[in-house]
Amino acid sequence: MQKRISKSFKIIFSKLYPNLENKEIENSELYFNFILKNYPDKSDVQQLKLFFFTFSLGLRKIFISDSSIPKFINNLQSSNISLLRKLGSGIIALFGLSIARSINGEGSIYKYFEYPVYKNSKIDKNEVTIPKSIEIAVIGSGSGGGIAANELNKKYEVGIFDKGNYPNGEINNETFGYHNFYETHAIQQTRGYKVLLLAGSGIGGGTSINWTTSLRTPDKILSEWDTLTGQVNYFNSDEFKSSLDYVSNNLNINEANNRIPQKELKLAEGLKLNNIGYKIIPRNTRSSDFTETGFSTFGHNDESINSSYRTWFSSEKFVTENIFSNTKIQSLVILNGRATHIKVLNNGKEHTVAVNKVVLAAGSLNTPKILLNSGYKNKNLGKHLKLHPVSGVAGKFSDKQKPWEGSMQGIYSDDYLFRKNNFGYLLEGLPMHPSLFFPFFPNNKDNFEDFVKSYNYWSGSIVLTSDTSSGSIVNKKNQHLWKYNLNDFDHDNLLHGIENLVRANYLAGAEEIMVATSPTMHWKKSSNENIENFIKRISEIKNQPYRMLLGSAHQMGTARINPNPELGVVDINGKVHGLENVYIVDSSTFPRCSGVNPMVTIQSMSHFLSKKI
């Protein structure tokens, strides 16, 4: 079967990317096979393999000639049949990844444009000795776990357990970064609406690879959290706001730590011309002197970024022997309503550690898995997944934009954050590395070589949607997949944001504009299509799976907080209902999405709850 899959891959790939040399095609096929092997949802892989097997049969040429393959794939993407759209968009997305990433780190298309090339580095795994017992086990070292460990370490013996490794201090390429510091190699998507899930996996969690965007939780969100949990001035209180202040001060969050990068100057100009306000994004860096090259998101352990590791449990603040890296939490041992031990896996060997208390901070995708694997039951566990679904717009300009360079994000607009019923969206700049650009903005209509060479002239921006939609875990043995469906309300907000970004790019002088749809919606100044007609076509995009290309770097709400166990997983102090010594302090606890990028909100929630343990 593998030979037939390989045959189909080469035929389709060579027609979509006709200018690549044989060595580059082989390089891309290696990565394509890596995806098939490692993609978490095996049912999707089997469907794709079946298609490629069938396509390899000689009968195919009667219906689909080699020369018509690009049109055939485009027709799949445009189909009114969901399964065909899924197939078409899946092929384009996986092929896009396969030209931008590679096993050796250098994408097959790198030579066509100006982009920094870094060779694969290595990870030095710290040798750790797993203890027989620990007073408090903090599971996860990211936004929630780091500050909890710092706070609890003042009065308890605390151990941090994390399945990831330390950042390696190198400037890493995309492939190496995604493979070593992200969950599931940053290739997992939800079922239903195919939302790409980007989540940190390493010491420091998301804070070691996120885009340093540090936005304070809006008061309107805190008030709604109070309403949803039946509280009065609990979250929207001086105590919670003092946690926000504490986090902001310790992370040195400041607008002065940022400047608008070249890649977002046109966006700023276009938003202003479109009568939309924008602000400089405050960042959690040590000083205003820090100017990065856009590669900190791939695990570069930079002294200048106030990650969870640097801020909360560095060697000056924490006993490093009590940080157990490369140690995966299998489950909790629960007896008579309390956790007595944690089961962990280190270097292939399982250990059982006695505990007095457990603080779960493994993130919204992993915290529910741990509790489910432990036999804990609550009908809300693994439900109510919020994703802040993101889609984007790219504009091509006459001047080089270098879409990866400068601070990861420079500006944002919250003009429409509360557009309808306290929900809406943010507009933000986008660090557009090749494996974000080419899968989300494929262009199979124009000359391939000309399009790829134009990469340096494109600039990206995104709509971050506050979602009322929900997802849930698919508990298929220990695989634990996720499903998510976008409702009409959120779809309308998303499209409204996309329309505003298109208009902003147009007003800033874009020569071409692409929208992350399947197939790609593409406007060209040279086509003489009226921009308002193009925007009208965007407004008519149906709310169906595989129409909009979606991603998520913010997962929330899967073990939400509520004093009633019928409505939530943890009580108002973060203690798991029915367990006397297990707490959750990560974004799983959010009663609704945070509205803004959640790093500050997560750390503030963790600080607020940890003081109650």
C-alpha cells in the first residue's frame, strides 16, 4: 500500500508544485510520511490513505487527467459535500506543511526566498531522580503551574512534574521547534471543524514559546465570570485584580517593551484609514532593548523573555532538583476521595510518588486527560472547550515585509471585542513563518515559483474570536481526541473581523489579498475586481466545516470553575469536586473564554487560587 501512496503523492504533488526538483519532492514526501505516522486522529489518516491508494489505480486517468489535477483538488475544496471538502482541504494543508517543514529542518522551498536557515539542534534531557514522596505535586510548568509552584513553595515542599524538556538555548528552526516544544508536533486538529491546536510542551509550557502578548483580563469578562459562577465581586474584585497587578509587575509587562515591526506597519496604516483604533501590544520582556528575529516561538531560551521558568521557578527561586522534566504524568491514584499517589513515566520506567496534595496545571488539553485516566468522573470534565478560533488575512505589498521578523506581535485592536452580547474579536498582527503561511494561504492558481518567491512581500494578520461555541474530548481509550463545532454567532463575528482586515490591507495599498479559506480567496489589484465585491463574497461564506481554515493557540474551559458540581469540575477555590486534595489552576478553570490572549489571565487565576490551597 505504501508504494501506491507514494505514487499518488508524487503525481499530485508534482502538479501542485511543478517547479520543485526531485530531491525537494523526496524531502517533502519524507515529511508527509512523518505526518501520516504521527497524526493523532488515525481515522483521518486511514481516509487519506484510502484516497491515495484509489488514486494510484490506472482507472483514475479516465476521469482525472494529470493536467487537471490542480482543478480537481480545487473542486474538492469547493464541494458542497463535507467529506470531499475535508479531503481537499486536508491534502492542501498537509502538502503545505510538507514544503515548509522537513525532517532535517530546512523546508523544500527555503531556497526560493529570503529566510533565515538554522540547522537542527539537539535536546539535552536532564537526568532526574524521581522521589518516593513529595508534599505537593504541581503537574505542568507553564502559565498555571509555574506561579502556583512559586506561591506554594513558600510553605510546602513542592515538586514540578512536566513531560517536556528545557529549552535548549539555541535559535531553532520551525520543524525542530514544533517537534520538541509543542504538543503533537503542532499537527493535531479537532474533529468537526478542523481547528489546528497549537499548545506548548516543555519546561515553561506555553510561556516558553508563545508570542509574548500580555493583555490584562477585561473587567467585563471578570464580571461575566462572576455571573456565570453565581458570585458577587469574586473575580471582579480587588483581590483578583491584585493578582493581575502582581503578575504584571513580576513579568515586567509594558508597551514600552514593544515596537511596531516592519511586517505590521501596513496593518497599522490600514486600520487607521479604516477608522479602527489600534494599540501597541504590551510584552513580558526584561527591557525595551529586546529586539528578536521572530524565532523565540520555537523554543529559544532567551534571557530577555520573562517566561514562567525565568520568572517563577528559576534556580534562584526554586530547588532545581525538584523540577522533574521529561516526566509524563500517567494518572492519579485516588482512594476514598483523595489522591494518594501520582503515577509518572520517566525514561520508560513508571514510578509511583506519594503526595499530600496535587495541583493540576497541565493545560486545557491535558488536565482532563489526567483526571479521566485516573477514573475521576464529572459530566463537565473535558466539555466546554473554548479555542479562541483564529483565521487570517495576508496582504502583498510592493516593499519587503519579512513576515517573520521583529517582535512576534506588534499591534492589536479591541474595538470589536464586545461586538455582540459581550462577545466579539480582537485584530492582531501575525508572525508568518513558512509553515503558517503556506498551509493557511496556499495559492495553486498562479505560477508556483513566482508565488513562492513573493513570500517576503506578504504580511499577515488575524482575527481572534471570543467563542460561545464549545468543544469536547473524544475519550477513545487513551487516545483522547477533541471535537469542536463553530456556531453561526461566532462565524458571523469571525467574518466581520476578516472583512475589516481585508479592507485595512486594501486601504494600506496591498497589491494582492488572500483570505484563509478553502480554497483560498484571492483578490488582485490587477484583476480590477471591486474590493467591496470581494468583501461581499467573504460575507457570504457559509458556516460549514472546511470552509474557513482555523487555528487555536488558546485552549480554555475544560474543567471549569463553579460551586455546583453539576455545572463545573472545580469549586470556587479551585478544588476538584469530590476530591479533598486535588486542585486545578490552569486555563481549564475559565468559566468562559478570556476574550484576550490568556497568558496574564491564567497566571493571575493561578496566583488567586494558589493562595487558597
